[in-house]
Amino acid sequence: MSSNKKYWKSVEELENGSIVEALRNNEFVEAIPTDEFLGNNDAMSSSSTSRRDFLKYVGFSTAAATLVACEGPVHKSIPYVLQPEQIIPGVADYYATSVFDGFDFANLLVKTREGRPIKVDNNTISGAKFTANARVHASILSLYDNMRLKEPKIEGKAATWAAVDTKIKTSLADAKAKGGQVVLLTNTLASPSTEKLIGEFIANNPTAKHVVYDAVSSSEALDAFETVYGERALVDYDFSKASLIVSVGADFLGDWQGGGYDTGYAQGRIPKNGKMSRHFQLEANMTLSGAAADKRVPMSVANQKQALVHIYNIVTGSSVAVSLDAKFKAEVTKAGQQLKAAGSKGVLVSGIQDKNAQLLVLAINQVLASEAFVTSGTRQIRKGSNEKVAQLIKDMNAGSVHTLIMSGVNPVYTLADSAAFVGGLKKVQTSVAFSIKEDETALVSTVAAAVPHYLESWGDLSLTKGTYSLTQPVIRPLFDTKQFQDVLMSLNGLSGTFYDYVKANSASFISGTTWNKVLHDGVFVGVSQSLSGSADYAAAAGELAKSKTSNDFELVLYTKTGMGDGQQANNPWLQEFPDPITRVSWDNYLTVSNEDAKALGLSNEIVANGGLDGSYATIAMADGVKLESVPVIVQPGQAVGTIGLALGYGRKAALKEEMQVGVNAYTLYKGFNDVQSVTLVKADGAHEFACVQGQKTLMGRGDIIKETSLEIFNTKDAKIWNKVPMVSLNHQEVEATTVDLWDSFDRSVGHHFNLSIDLNACTGCGACVIACHAENNVPVVGKSEVRRSRDMHWLRIDRYYSSESTFEGDNERKENIAGLSSSLSTFNEMEKAGDNPQVSFQPVMCQHCNHAPCETVCPVAATSHGRQGQNQMAYNRCVGTRYCANNCPYKVRRFNWFLYNKNSEFDYHMNDDLGRMVLNPDVNVRSRGVMEKCSMCIQMTQATILKAKREGRAIVDGEFQTACSNACSTGAMVFGDVNDTESQVAKLAADERSYHLLEHVGTKPNVVYHVKVRNT
């Protein structure tokens, strides 16, 4: 049977039904202040102005305004004196590069216009396996951040690079003479050339050492891998080879061990030949991985440790005593038994920050001989050592460190015991911070050395063992900056630039090819050998089984999809990006289970203007460290007795005032452990969230999310699990797809574009949202405007919770309804929040309907339908009646309530000349009073057509792309010409899983969705 679940978009929608219903039916969530325009009655009655005079003035002012409007602003173009041969005005150039900032990494193609980088895309060449997440897509905007450190400083005053060079060399000479320690404190570099430079530096300075510090630590997993295999690295899992996935606290679709696993995961999640992978998730916080799981079990980290030992016992045949909570034992046993049965097609991963837990992960996968467990091309993107960082702080406070040189780290902000580091820094004679911003650490260092953005830099990377990629600049440095490596070369007495050094050093990594070839492709894939090893796994299991449950709350720290570790906190695209799970932007917050929230008196509610409010709470640790007045989100699926809080917020230094939001959770990151024992009490006041979940709701309408189980998908006809909605025609029920309100055009000639979205492959990562921002000049409006339902996202990712855990449970309950009274009570109960709901993500943009209701109501024909299937907007015709938005059943149109560029009221990137360099010249920047929405990237499709025409060839399938389909790493979004019957999108549109959103309305969309199948 098809799933007839009732869906709810938020807890508040259930508990405040009347308010939500009123908001759903109101076009405007706030009353229009007509009194401000009309004034008070007394003043109007005493006015001596006659009606004739009033009309005369109005007529004159209208005519004057019309004449002025005809004269647009004049912007003079300055032509090239000598035009560069490699630049053709109006034609984009692309350069391959790779990025690694110590947290995020990707193989990229950078789009430039007239020498100006404006967008990053995924490098799709063979061997380029790491795709850009939302933060990497947004990093293009960080290049044009006006708060960047623009020149080096010594003691807070502007200095020259010659002075910096002299200062550091003098300090090193003094350290050598006195025998003082010299420490290089860096993030994980993953750069063979930089690591070689550091080795030469240490050789020249006998008292020097290198300490690697990762703000968000993976030290326990690194320690375990090093114990077994003798190499400090991480496993690079290939989830496409797994038929059964068991995750114990690992959000591998998020940032676990660097992320980047979604591509392989999605390959196994799309039903093929009646098969798809199965996914168990045991976790405390609701994560992207948990949302995608077939079976999710919310449990505390203490119980996760016991569960891991229990699974170890099942898979290996061991008998280590465990104290697993009885209510979890059945599900954990099932997961362990199915994992053992899967053998080499099974894989287990874990995010538990405990060396013993990570040893058991290695043991289980070795016993399974898991094909997804890859030890040949290990990940090199985490190398940090908690032990060495702790020792460094002790040495600094003991006065043993003479010179400290830091690069890519901000320990004053990210260390839990920041005060100890700052105290030790005062005892260091010379401290140097190489930083792109004058951040918290740079402010208290002797020297703040301004470094360029990665798009202004040369470098090399070995993200996985056996691979080699290059970072190349695509623009000259915007400021007086210098790479850390160039300074190191000077300190080592080497001549030339780091480019020369990288090129000379590359020969040992790219045998069999050339420098120019690697530079063009961006990546080179060599050969690496698989590793083997063992350890005392039984002892590790015994130690892990001793873990006890705390009587206090378990605080589980995590990184949000938008903000990550906080490096790009001044990036407005990321601040306004709604979190995929909570749909909240511009904040971090405590996530609390419904049961715990009720016990503590914590709540969320939707207020009269449509905004979401929430309680405050104070969180405290046993050592007295506390965070006061932290806002609370009541999160379905949160494990009882646990709370979640995101890292990366609460920064102040080098941030615009609007970006200084949230609380600094790093202060609770004691011992680099993401799980802490805390107490939680309610605080006074209510917090105003910028949450889009309760806005533009489709709740209450059918045909939104269609789901079924793999068993039903394999055994029943498509008409059962993908029902076509029925409508009444001449008093008879007929399929909605057979009825038209308008005569249809012949769309079989030329191109006709469709976008396919597979709900099975979509993980809600949001890369498409940021890519859309970059490509289409979508403005940022700020927290207060988002709260007023005025966000400008052209593409949103709706997150739905289902009420029942099984499809048949829903169906049986509905079928047993008898009478109106039973119907009302049953549906009311079915809409109530469960403790562990299933989750579905659905990207929604303009559906580009062939029978678009927006087109028929526009009084000035500003929106019309193109021959190629796109619903087009003529911005200079739009007069802002907003009839189109009111008539759109999908609520995807956005109105420019204000002028968002060159307006100090919206002091984001569009308000300064540097920030506006990111704007795409192919897309108009909209003005106040204009309606806008997804254009299906018409500028990209036209550029593809013109390029093929110029080259005199047919367009190949896959050439047509939109920003969102180009950014989608899972293959959930596929764009193309449906008139090309051999194209992938044409085949997807004809697939039996395909359906249209709100198909019964009869709008005939050009966006196709695919029924979500769960392997339950």
C-alpha cells in the first residue's frame, strides 16, 4: 500500500494549530500600517487642502517620478587598453584547484569572469572524488570579505613584510642562542611541500618542533588507527560498496572525520534491480545521517558505547560483559546480527570520541573483511594530537616556549581552556599568527601576519594517500598578504617563491605525467598499498564496557552544516543558511527532547507574527564553567537525557556586528571530548529565532512526500505505491494527469527542460542552496527579515517529520477509522510528535509549470512561459502586485521588500564594493518592489546552447546544468532536455517512481520528484 502518513513540519504546528492555520491563510503575517500613511483623523479633518489641489499635486508628482524613472543611472564602462589574450569579455574561464582549510576540503573548478572569481563548482574529472559542501561553495564570498586582515601588523600596528621577516629571524636567533623552544602550531596541512618545508625548518632550528592542532578533534580515531597500522591517518570508507551500514554516533553525511561520504552513500540508496542498502543509526542528536537512516535508535553516548561492545561480541563471537539498557537491546542485537550476516558487504562506523571504541570499529570491519573499509588510500585530512596540544600549553605556561609561530589555527577562540593558552602566550617572547582575519588569536599575538585566501594561493595537497592535487591562484592577492610557506622559505634561507618550491617538489608525486597536466586537471591519482595490522581488541572492549551512564545530562557537541568549525562566521550566506534539521538560521541553540523539555518547563511557540520563540536555559559543568541564557529548540528524535549544542558560534573578533551571534560552545569542549556531563536549568526570558520551518508551509495538502517500503516497492504495482491523484470530471473520478484547464502547446520541438529530484538520494546537505545564491545573486536579508517570512532563498529544502514508524501502521489506523468523531480524534493523534520520527527532505524551487497559475494573474505580463519550459521573469516589467506569489501553490516566489544592495540597513556583502565583486554579471541584481524566483538558471542553459552552436555540434547529455544540479554531489538533482529521449532526465521523468508536486492542482510542473523508498 502507498503511505498515507500525516506529516507535520514542526512541533509548533501541532501545538498551536489555530495560529498556524491563520498564518497559512494570511498573505501578510503582519498588519499593513495604514495609519502611518493616513495620519490621525483630527489632522485630516482640519486640513485646508482641497480635493482638487490634492489630485493636482499627486498628478504632478506622479508625472515627475515617471520622467525620473525613465532616466536610469549611468555606469561608464572602462575598456581594456591592452586586452589580455586569454580573457574574452562576457565569457567565463574555469580553473581547476583544490582547497583544504584544516576542516573542509574539495576538488574544485573555479569560475572567473574578466579575472574575477565568482563561483566554485565541483571538479568532475576522473580522480577528483571530493565535492564541495555548503561551506566550500560559500568560501567564494569569504574571498571578498571586507573584514579580512589587509596587511601585517606588529604589536597591533601596521608593518612591512620586511619588518616581519626581521622580527621573526631575530627571535629565532635569540631562541637558538638561549636554547628556548620554537614551536610551529598549525592545523592539519595535508600538503607534502609544506610538510617538507617544516621539516627543513626544524632541521635548521634544533629546538623547534611541530604541533598539529585540529579545532574539532579526531585524535582518538587517529590514535587507534596508528596503534593498529602504524600510520597516523583515517580510514576512507566507500559506502557505495556496502549493503548494510551500521553507524554508532557517526554523522558521516555531516562532518564526521571530514565528511564527503554522501556521494558513495547515495549510490547505494537508490533502488536498483529491487535492491538498496540498509542503514542503522544509533545516535543522541538528530543528524543528517539519522534522518536518512532506515532504522534510527536515539540513545545516549554511554549507551552507544555499550551497544558497540554488544555488536563487537556478535560479530567476533566474543563474550565481553555489557550493561546495555534493555529497551535498546533488541534493536542493537538485530543490527549486529544483520551486520554479521552481511559479511564483506557490511560496514560499521562510529563517532565515539574514545580510542577503545575506535579500536573496536577497526576490529569489527577487519573480521567482516568489509569492502567499504578502505585502508589503501587513507585520509590525510586530520593529524592533530590532543596530547601534544595539552603539553604545548603546559610548556608555554612554564616559560619554556621562546617563539610560537601559528598558522591556520585560532586557539584563543577554539580551546576550551582559552585562558590558560592566553596566559601562556604572555610568557612567550615572540608569537606570530598567520591568519586571514585579525581573529581572537591574532589580536593577542606579537605579529599578525596577513595570509591570502586559498583562491589567491599556490599549494599542493595529498587529501588521501596516493593522490596529489594542486591549489592555484585564480586572482592576484587583493591585499598586502603573504603565504605562510613563503615566509618559511625565507626563514630557511631559500630563494624563489612557494610556486617554484611546489613545482620542484611535485616530481616525486606525479611520476608518469607532467606538471601542466596535473595543473590543468587539478588532481593526480597514484597507487597506494593496503595496510594490515592488529591490536589487543579484547582489552579495548573490556575497557569500553566499563563506561557508566551519568546522572546529569549528556551534552553532545557537534558542528552545524552551515557553520562548521566557525572559520567562516563572517560569511552572511552561511549565517542565513537554514539548518537542515531545525530550519533555524542566525543562531546556535540547545536541542532538547520533548520529554526533557516538559520536565524542565522549556518550550517553543509560534507567535502572532509567524516567528518562532523559545525558552532560555543555563548549562553548567561540574568545574563551574557555564553558558547562560542559551536558547532552546525542542527537537524530536533527541535522545532523552541528552542535549545538543553546535560549535562555531559566539565569535566577536573580525566580524561585522550582524554576524556576532550565538554562544561559544568551545568553552565546554573540555579535553577535546564532544560529550560532557552538564546540568541544565531554565532561565528567564524568551529568544526570538529566525526559523523558516513554519513559513510557506505545504502542510495539509496531499501529494507532497510520497514514500513506500522496499518490500512494497518490489512486490506491488506502481499504481499502489505511487498513486495518481483523482479529480472529478463531469461527476466522475478521473486521474488528475488526464485533465487540462488549458490547451497545451506542442513542446516536442527544440529543447524542453526538466529537473529530476530523487528523494532517496537527497541528504539535505544544502550545497544546492548556497550554489543558487552564488549563481543568481540572491540577497541576504538578515535575521529580523527572515523572522518576518521575508527570506529570499530561491531554493528551500523542506524537512518533514512523519508521525508513524511504519507505513502499514499508518494505513491500518486510517482504515479502522469509523465515523466523523473517530476521524477527528484519530487524525489529531496521528499528527502528534513522536519521540523518534522518520525524516524526509524535499528541495522545492519554482516548479516551472507548463500551466502556471502565476502567469495568468500577472497584470503586466512580467512572468510568462518560455518555449523551453522555463517560467520566466521580466524584472523591469514587474510592478510588485504580488498576485503571482498569492496564486502560487508551491510558495516559491520572493518579493524584494527593500533594496538589499547598496543599503546600509542591510550591511552584508552587497553593501560594499569588495563584496559586490562576487556578483554574477549574467544575472540582474533585483531592486525594491520586484518579485523574483528560481529561473532554472536560464543564463546557464542559454550559454550552453550558444557554445554548442558556435562550435557547430549537438549538445551532449549532461552539458545542460543548473546551479543546484551542478552542486548536488549525491546525484539527487538531474537536469536536462526531456525532448532528448536518450537523456538521463528523460529516463528519470518516465520512471515509475516519478511524480509531480501537488499533481492534483493540474499545474503540469517541469520539476519531477521520485518516491522515497525505505529499506525498513
